[in-house]
Amino acid sequence: MLKIKEIVQFLETVAPPALQESYDNAGLIVGNQEAEVSSALVTIDVTETVVDEAIEKKAGLIIAHHPIVFSGLKKLTGKNYVERTVLKAIKNDVAVFAAHTNLDAVTGGVNTKICEKLGLKNCRVMQPVSGQLKKLVTFIPAESVEKVRTAIFEAGAGHIGNYDYCGYNLEGTGSFRAGENTNPYVGEKGQVHYKEEIRFETIFPGWLQNKILKALVESHPYEEVAYDIYPLENSFEKAGMGMIGELENPLSEKEFLKILKKTFDAGCIKHTALKGKNVSKVAVCGGAGSFLLNHAIAAGADFFVSGDFKYHQFFDAENKIVIADVGHFESEQFTKELFHELLTKKFPKFAVRFSEVRTNPVFYF
């Protein structure tokens, strides 16, 4: 048995809520986080039938990609499928959690899984997020610098691209005077003391701030720890929307379309005119990705694989790229597998079950 909050805390470490889009509603939507559950059901969508399945399989928690509630519910009268689903979940003590655009945005998330399924190499985020990075500056006595640096890095700071433990040290002299109600690490109360210190600075994603400050304070020998935090405008290359990667061996456009159809088990693939050249670089975005088309073109992708392109948006390819619309559900279907992998690795004795309900509302004839 696990408390729901243990599972939620883990998944929100993987996919921080700070990365969700403003319109989104990721997180625990129904249920008491203090409740204990013996198993979870993973799905793309939450419907009444999925809740029935959870009840039948004795799964006290549904973990979905799409939130059942996107905007506020003013009434719960059962007048539509959203209200009926929420009512049924509440009535039967089934909790509902969703990781949506925050799981899309992380390296190792939805788009990473798509790249993995297509065998893409050298993958990177197509539209990195900005405004999420911060800089920490603190001052450490020389004899404690490695201990404090390591604690801060282990808490998640200091990542730049594929490098970690990135930081900067500058030697200097700090001064302070301890007051009467203090217990100074060095120096005497009421006397100005000078101490050889290292000015240490590093960067971190903002959602880790509390964790990093906790590591700083607990590892630092001073009773009062001096530090500054600065917001940065730098892009955070490890998070953002869409990904782009390369095929190990170039394929013809028709060969690649066949692979897409098979990989995504797509009823059909809508695509723009083929260009008559081999496919080497591929951009992907789970769900509705038309907003990334210009990024895919600018990155030099031969194909852009996503879903939910509208008629006029296909014209925007302008023969610079091939758009392959595999379908919204089809592009995100591997998210169930992703949830299963994450949870079974973290909680190997916890039962994680795949939903067998077909929640894709689109059919092909």
C-alpha cells in the first residue's frame, strides 16, 4: 500500500507542475492525498468506463495524461460526461491524477518516448522554456566549500546541457559581527570578524528552489547563511515543447510513412505533399503540435510528426517540410507505457495496471 501523496510527489518530481501550460489542470483532481491505495490504473483519458474499470480492478487511483477537469466545475449534476465521471470517482473512492503538458515538457516525458519509439538519435527539445532558470549565489568558508557545493548539486542545481556539477568559485573575504543571542561558527560575539570565504554561484530550475535552499542551509556551517537568488532569462534546454532527432539511417518518405503508420497503429495519416527526398531529421510533438511548425522548419526537420492539424495549417508547410498528422490519441498513446515504466521502477512492489478501455473518441472507416 502507498499513500496517494507519495505517488503524486514522485510524479510531480518527474514532471514539475511549474512546467504546465496556463490552460492546463495537471495534478490530483479527485481524491484525498492521505488515502492509501494498493494499485493504480494508467490511461490516456478518464471516462466513466475507465472509472468502472478501476472499480472492477480495485485500483484506488487513476493516473491519466489528460485531466478530466480542464476548467472549473460550478455544478456536479451529472449533465455531461465530465460531471458524471467525477461523481462516479468520488462516490467510489477512486482518486484521479493527471500529468499533462508538464509531462509533455520534460526530457524523458511524452516526446522523449515518441523519439524512442521511432528510433531517433541525438534528440533535443525543440522549443526550450524560458524564465524558469535562477542563479544562486552564496558565501562558504573555504574548509566547507566542497561539502556545500556537493549538497547543492545533489539537490538538482548546476545542470547545463549534458553537463552537471556546473558552478563557479571566487575567493574573497567576508565580514560579520555576531550579536548577543547568537552561536557563531567562528569569531567572538560583539567583535567584527573577517573570514576567508568562497563566493559560489550556480544555476537551477526554479521549481527546485525550496529543495536547493534546504540543502544549502543544512550543509552550511554558519548559523545564518547568506545567499542571493536572481531570475534568469536564459532558456532551459532540458525542458520545453516538442523534440527533434535524427534517424540512424535515412529513409525514403514513403518508407518513413509506413513506419509511422505501423508505430502509431494509425487508421490513416494525413500529410502534406512529399518532397522526393530522404528523411533524416524528424520533429515530433505529442497531441496538438501545429504551434511548433515554424520551430520544426527552422530546425531543418524533414518531417514533423504530430496531431490535430487544421486544414489551412497544412498550407503553412510551404513545401519546406512534410507534416504527418498521425492523430492526437495516436501520438500520445505511449504515455501509458511511460507512466508504467516510471512507477514500477520507483515502486517495484506497487501494482500498476494498464487500462484496457479504448478512450480514443475518433474512429476510422
